[in-house]
Amino acid sequence: MSEKLELTQEWDKTFPKSEKVEHRKVTFHNRYGITLAADMYVPKDAGGKLPAIAVCGPFGAVKEQCSGLYAQNMAERGFLTIAFDPSFTGESGGEPRYMASPDINTEDFQAAVDFLSVNDRVDPDRIGIIGICGWGGMAINAAALDTRIKATVASTMYNMSRVNSNGYFDSANNEEARYEMKKALNAQRTADYKSGEYTLGGGVVDPLPEDAPFFVKDYYDYYKTARGYHKRSLNSNGGWNTIGCMSFINQPILCYSNEIRSAVMVLHGEKAHSCYFGKDAYADMIKDSKYADNKELVLIPDAVHTDLYDGGDKNVIPFDKLKIFFDKM
């Protein structure tokens, strides 16, 4: 658990530094012995034990992008926050690089709660999490497992098991399509093992084809432009390993979401291509649940998927609403 990380000390975020918070790099480890890197944001001149929030996502992003923006904004509103890089990505440890796992990535959130629970500045009974995009699904998964988490926000969420096994918009949700996909992925495993290295699957397509669907253009506008590009971001560059997300296909998440007793907010753009993930996750959470009263679905009018990454042109991320939500922890 003494994995040595190389941490960038200069400010290299995709958003400006706030003068209202103190910022420093921290590390913590998960139960697999992987050391994770995080940015900690603390409101200046704050006294006493603080409520805390751990933030991660989007899937394939780094803490210098959206999660750091969320963390800094929530620190301005009185919370001690950390934005962390998941295992195998960014400045965090874990080999081989650019792998994902529904188990390990859920554990990453729980490890962040471990770290916050023993921090001298944190009230251990007031810890929440925010997951963005694919990490929204992981956050709900963590909330279903970790009773220390008192409030969860899933922002512009993806269900990574569903999209990996069914394709976008459930367009490949049949046995034949899944078989062909698994056949190709396993052939790639053989090739990777033979070559001794993992082939990258490629990040957001560049150059952008004229006939690209809107959601691809939306991703390009964030990850491939000055708006959100970062040199360590998988989506901005070479992407995950081709086989990196394979285990999501038959290891579904969110199985017991309707047993979550703590508060959960599902936050989504009304016009986001991914909105069906959020709506369905919320519906599953409240179905036959004894704990539906503290669950809410918040739809942002006219907002698309990446608008909830950085606010878009209209600054649509409702940070003050998030403060009210987390204040109730």
C-alpha cells in the first residue's frame, strides 16, 4: 500500500482556481492495494468538523476535468471535498493501465469514504458522493453497498453495464449481437497476450465525421477542444484498452438500488442522449422501495449530456440545489 505516485503540483485543471478554497493533492488506497490520487478542496477559514463529498467521473475523464469542477464548487459552499482519479487511470496507481471494473471502481468510491471517514477535518456521519456520467452509475452502486454514504448525486449518469451489454440506446440488446461482441473481444485478448501489450480502443473520434450522431459531436465539443481537453484524459486521447470494459457485459450493477436508505438525487439534462439511463435508474430505485421519499429525479430543461460536465453555455449545473441536498446529510 505504499505505491509511489507522480503527482503534478502545478494547477493544470480545465477550470480556473477559486480563491475561496484551499487546494492540495492527497492519496489514499483501496482494498486491492491500489493507491489513488485526489485533489482535496477545503473552504478557507472553515472551522470544526466539515461535511464531506467525494467526486469522480465522467467515465474516461480525470480529476482535472468535471469532477474537480464539482468538488471545487461544493467546497465553496462549505464542504470538504475530494475529486479522485479511478484505479488504472490519471495519476492514480494500478497496472495495467486503462482498465475498468464494476467491482474495483465501486470500491474506489468506498475507499474515498474510508479516507474521508478518518480525516481530522471531516464529520464521519456526514459523507456524501457525486458520480458523473459512468461514475453516476458507480455512485448509486456504492450507495447500495456502503451504509456510511449519507447522500448521493448521480449526474448525467450512464449505466456502464447496460451500455456495454446492450449498446447505445439498447440497439444491440440481443443474444446474437452480444455473442459477436464477446467473440471479437476474446480474439483481442489472444492478440494482446501474444503481443505482450494491450491495444487501446481510441478515445473520442478525431477528426469528427460530418455525419457523426449528435452525442458524438457533444463529446467531441468537450473532450477534443479547449473547453475540456486534458492530456491525461482517456477520452481526450487514446481511450480505454479495447478489452478494458469487458467485465461490465455480464456483471450488472444497481441490483439492489431500491434498498438504498440514504438520499439519492439523479440529475440529468432533459435533452441528454443518456437521459434514459437516469430515468430508468430512478424508476428502479423507487419501485417497491420503502425508502422512496428521499429519492429525487431532477431534469434540467434544454440541457444535453456534457452541459452537466461544466455547465455548458448557460451554467446549468445547479450547485446551490446540490448544497441544499447535501446539507441534509
